[in-house]
Amino acid sequence: MPTHDKTKTPPERRKAPAGSTVRIDGLHLSREAWTRVEALTAQFRRAGIPRAHPSGALDLLVLHPEVAAKILAGGCRVYLCATCGTWLDAAGAIAHQDEVPTHEVQGLSVPPMRT
């Protein structure tokens, strides 16, 4: 009967070389892009979205870069349409609510970045 050595340590994680990519949802991202995804996910959590996931942050960065930039900068209010999933800034939220009054647009306060 074989015995298992419980004192084995897991293999050491190697740091990827500069310019390499990270895989998320089937896409390969540069380390720089991954850093932005992680920062945006952290900002979501600071804004009160505890289940923020990197794939959602990636979608926002790709589909709504202007809103993502505001969230990354912090100290703003952004809006998410709970009905269709569209991210909006303040002006966009008002226009969206006027165009589709049956949609439910929710505002999120993003605190200023800590230094």
C-alpha cells in the first residue's frame, strides 16, 4: 500500500515574463490589460458589488471604456441598467431611462481611489 507524503509543498508559482498574456474567458490578455481588469474588479468591490468578477470587468473595459475609465479614477457615480446590462454614465443613464422607461437603471457610487 503506497503512502502519501503530506509534507510535500505545492510547486512554486513562476512569474510570467514581461509581455506575456493571461487567459480569461478564452481570451489572452496582456499583463497590462490584466492589471486594469484587476483594478476595475477591486473598484467594483469598493463600490459595494461584493461578487464582482474579472470577466464582468473585462466586458466593461471592452464594451464601455469611458465608463470603465471613470470607475478606475474613482470619485464618481455610474449606472447599470438591471434590465439590459448596459453600463452608463450620468447623462447616458438619463437618456436611457427616457428612451426605455420600463428598464430599471441603478446608480453606484464609486469612492475615490486610495493612495
